[in-house]
Amino acid sequence: MRPVTILQIVFWLSAALIVWTQIGYAAALALTARLFVPRRTAAATADDSAPPSASLIVAAHDEASVIAAKVRNARALQYPPGRLQIIVCCDGCEDDTAAAAREAGADLVLDLPRGGKIRAQDAGVLQASGEIVAFSDANALWEPDALQRLVAAFADPRVGYACGQVRFLQAATGDDATNQEGLYWRYEMAVRTLESRLASITAGNGAIYATRAEAYLVVDPVMGHDLSFPFNMVKHGWRAVYVPTARATEKMVPSIEGEFARKRRMMSHAWPIVLRGGMLSPRGYGLGYGAMILSHRLLRYATPALHAITLAANIALVALGSGPLYIATLVIQVAVILAAVLGGRVRSRPLLVARYYVLTTASLAAGLWDWARHGTPAGWDAPEGTR
């Protein structure tokens, strides 16, 4: 086989995989759901019987500025009296988080040594009395009916995990408000809705989610629940579902550069899950869910490498005089990179979207580099501008 032919195969295969994970996968889900799967309404509809008891656990590290508002928000949830327990787990706090949580009305406040978010949540679950254990971030505010709607998903005995919808609010204005996370997240939530209808979701979020107490999993402290819980629930025989009517709001990082740093940190926690936390093993998935994990998680995390391969193969093909088509594809790739660079100076929406895409794609590789070079600490600090 000629070198040019090999390069063409490499170029088109890597480009096709990028298009598939970013666009084609969602289109295939939508088509499959439309043709073969009726809409499920059980997660959005509760019966007249008393809901199960629930414990809402909030892990907090130095969250004195927001924890009182969070506890008051939890107290205002529309849930039967005596059926909701509010637990604040203070992870090595050096400020007044614990006192503020107690004064605001938390049922239980745990003063814990610094061990990271996961270990703080584990400690909360050990003290929880609820049949359902729900979790939220300290800066995430739930709508009044959010817990009811989230818990209603567990009327299906197959469901072990449910996450709600978090809507990101821009915390800055003017030139400081460059982050395009809201645009990405709306797309991600649409994909998650389809995954939930067809099988189970492939990832959750930390702002609003819950598990059955009996289904709760103790994982490595560097492996966040957002990514590790859904696929592991499936491996344990449960469904992991998305409940879009259970809503919460949270401030997003103001700038794209700040979002890059946040996602870089998140990916340093995600790569251990992918590479040694069981995600790569197909055991327990089933064919359909395995295809979802491959398409939505593994290929997406591989996009930095796929982009590098696509660009290198394209440059080689142009150098070998392979024709105007490859000149056009190279121009498109270079244009996206230049638009991302310009997006750091010119506040134009298309340029900002290009910058967001390039930097968040780069954050996947940066997170892998960080984890491979010096590991991932279990502790965390709130991203700048989100409180």
C-alpha cells in the first residue's frame, strides 16, 4: 500500500471518529430513540404514596460564604416533613462553614479531617438515615420541587442512580464573561436525555444527583462520582438515569481560561477512572451501553490525539501534493486554531466558541499529563468566580 493511501486512511478515519463523537453519536441516538423507544414518563410522575426518606449530603471545604444559603435552600425543598435529613460534611474546613451550617438549620454537621470530597461524602452516607441519599455542591441551588422529581425516578426498581439538570449561570458581565460552557452543557444535556431513554447515562454531575442507599458505591477518593457512578451502577445491575425536570443552578467559571483550568483539574480525576477504574472493561455493559461508553466517553477523551493525528496526516498529504481537497481541509483546521487564538483578544461569539472548543479539548490532554506526572490529590478548592 502506498504511503499516500495510508495517510489518507489515517486522515479520514481520525476525522470520522472526531465527527462521530462530537455530532454523529447524538444524531444516531436521536434517530434510534425516535424509531424504537417510546418516551418514558415515570421519572417525572410521582404517585400519591409517601416518598421514601431522603438524606441530602453536601460536602464542603471552606464554604462559609455560601453554605448558609445552601442549607436554607435545602430546607425550602417541597418534601414531606420528617422525611428529609440535611447533612453537611465539612472537609477540613478552616473557616466558619460548620457554624454557619448549624445556624442555618442543618440536621447534622460533620467536622472531618481533610480527606477530599469523596471521603467526606462517604462519611455522610454512613450517618445518613434516608432510603435515598442525594448529593449537591455547596454553591448549587435546587428548585423547590427538585428533590421530589429526582426521588420519583426510584419508583422504577431498576434505577440505582439519578441525576438532575444543572443550569450554569454566568457570574460575570462584559469582557470578563467569555465562558461558553452553557452552550456545551445544553448540548450535553440533550445527549444525556437520549442516553437515559435508551439505556443509562454515561456520566452525571455533582450539583444534583442521588442513589439508593443500598446502591451507593465507595470509590477511590480521586475518582469523582460524576463519572465513576453511572457506568459502575450499570455494572452492578442498576440503571443510571437523567431527570431533566429536577433542576438546580450553579455559577459557571467566568472565563474560558478559567474553564480550561477547571476541566484540566476534572480530567486529572477522570483519567484514573478511565484507565484503572473499570471504564475500559466491557464486562457488565451489554452491547448498547458499551457502544455509548465508547462513543461518548472514550472517543471524546481521545479527541486531542485524534485532532493531532488528523492535522499531521493532513499536512503530510498536502506536502505530498494530494490535491485541493486536502488543502481545503487543512485550511479549515488552521482556521479553527487561528479563530481560537483571536478569541483571546476579540470578543466575538464565533471566535469564543472556537477558543472554548480548542482549550477544553486541550484540557483533556493536560489533565492526563498532570495525572501521569504527579498523580491527583483527593482534596479540592472551589474554582475562582463560582461562589
